[in-house]
Amino acid sequence: MQLAPDEFRAKLVSWLDTHDLSPGNDHSFDAQVAQLSRVRKALFDADWMRYGWPTEVGGLGGPAVLRAILGEEVATRFLAEPGIYSMIEVLAPTMISYARPELAAQMVPRLLDGTEQWCQGFSEPGSGSDLASLSTRAEQRGDTWVINGQKVWTSLAQYASRCVLLTRTAPGHAGITAFFVDMDTPGITVRPLRTMHDVDEFAEVYFDDVVVPADRMLGQPGDGWKLAMDLLPYERSTCFWHRIAYLLATLDGLAGKADEADDLDLGAAYLAVHTARCRSHITQRTLAATGKVGAETSIDKVLLSTAEQQLFDTYRDLVPGAIEWTDPVLRSEYLYSKAATIYGGTAEIQRNIIARRLLGLGKEQ
């Protein structure tokens, strides 16, 4: 049964109001990942998680905006941490577009229903914002490929059953090839990284003579750069929409605790978050209409990271002691916000892209 977006939201809200998916009082990252699996399973079993995905991978069809609505409701109700919830919007479309159809049909439902977590092996110690410089190598040996190298800042790696992995098979952009790797393959070592907000969300991942079947290649040899560029619109559209919804809900909570004298600071934070939301809405509509977005999503990234930092700085200023002493969730979010201008492409790189590709400024001679 196909549902229009308004009808979908109304039915979803009614269902969520009568089904308690709220997390417990354990704020550890282990508990967050367990809660993520619980929420996905409940939503999948009730069919909500299946809307907006192709029937070929266990979905019920319909436009991608239905997934955006679902993620927005999950975020504003604080049912799951929006960053790790939204990874599904990056990894599932990648599998649908690049994996063999039978592999996608087998694997994507496991991600949608919470049976598995996956990770994204892109960044390396010397290759973050400059993804084209990656050096993890894959060499063909008969009907297999052998992978050696290191990834870093890999979210959920220690929980993941699979990894969408970028490797180098030849020089240049055309020499980047993607694989779908089982994380229990011999030769893979995962070392969690403790961040300053005291969470092991990221990990280093080492690949030592890791053998991957040729049929686990995503696309063809050399398609890895195209895959990465195709992945970006999903990260910068639906994932950002979820995060902004979470920030708006957090702002509502702050407004309920602040005094009238704080209205100016609240207004500035609201303007920053709402501006990011308006820009994200444009991106959502563009992606829905054309199926692709480009360099303009760097504006989304700059606005979102700026708004996130401003919101949590404002929270710290207007509710003294909450972040420092009484609210562990807020403390974690405040510290995490300090990295918002670094992860997912640094603010400096994004501003360079805006200047060169959108404004035609500072082009190299």
C-alpha cells in the first residue's frame, strides 16, 4: 500500500505514540548501538522501515522522503542517536546501486531490520578530506583480491558485520575500487578509538592479507571514486535532515529551561539551526527531483556544523552546570560538536569547494 507523505507521517506518529521505543538510562555507546538495533527491528517488523526502499531489497517502495520523515520522528523523539541511525542512508543506497542484485537482496534487509551493523572504510591516517590519496591496496590473485592497509575514524567498526571499503587497485581516481567485506575475515584487526567525549564510536581497522572474493566487488574495478561521489548526496541530504531535526528538538528543550533575558541568544541559535534546515530542505527537494546534487552540498555542511557548535555553546552558557556536571548526554553532545567542523570534510575544505566550484574564485592557474 502506497502512502502519501502526510498520511505516512500521521500513521507513523500514531503508531509511535502507542509503542514505547524509548531508550533506558544507560548512556554508554554499547547501549546506544543495542538501542539502534532494537529500534530498527521494531520499525522493520511494523513495516515503517521498509517504506521508501525498493521491493528488490525487501522494501515496500515509495519515495525516499518517507525515509526522511521516519528518521525525523526517530531523531525528535530521541529514540536512537541520529548519527549512527543515519548511516543506513549512506550504506544501503550504495549497496543497492553497486552490489550484484542478488547480494543486495540478501544483505540490505539485514541492515534495515537491525540484524547487522555495517561500517564505511574510507578515511586513512594520511587520507581524510583528500580521499583520492588513499593507499590501502587490493591486488587480484585469481578469483580473489588480497587487501592490505589501514583505515581510521571508522564508525561502528567494532560492532560491524560488514564494511563498504575503498581500496587502491591502480593510480589516480580511476584506480579506486570498492569492496563489501565481511568483518570476521581473517587478517582484519579493529582497535577502537576513545574520543574526547569519552565514546569509542570510531576505530582503526587494519587489513593484513585479507582475502575477499571477486564477487564482493562493488561495481567494476575503478568504480570506487564514482561510488564515493554518489554516496555523498545521501550523506548530505537525508542524514543531515535527521541531524538537524535532532538539533531542533534539543533547541526546544533548551528554550524550556532558559529565561526571557536569554531570548537574544536563543534567537541566534534558532536562526543558525533553522537556516541549516532550510538549506537541507532545498537539497532534499533537488535530490528528489533530479536524483543528484553537487558541490552546493558543501554549503549544507558548513551551515550544519556551525549551527551545531552554536547550539551547544548556547546551551552551556544559558544552563550553567548542565553540560559540566548534571547531564551526561548533553556533555557528550557538547564535546562531540567541537569536531563538527572537522568530520565529514573539514570546514576549510568545504569553503574552498564553495569558493572554487560555486563562486569561480581562486582557481588554480
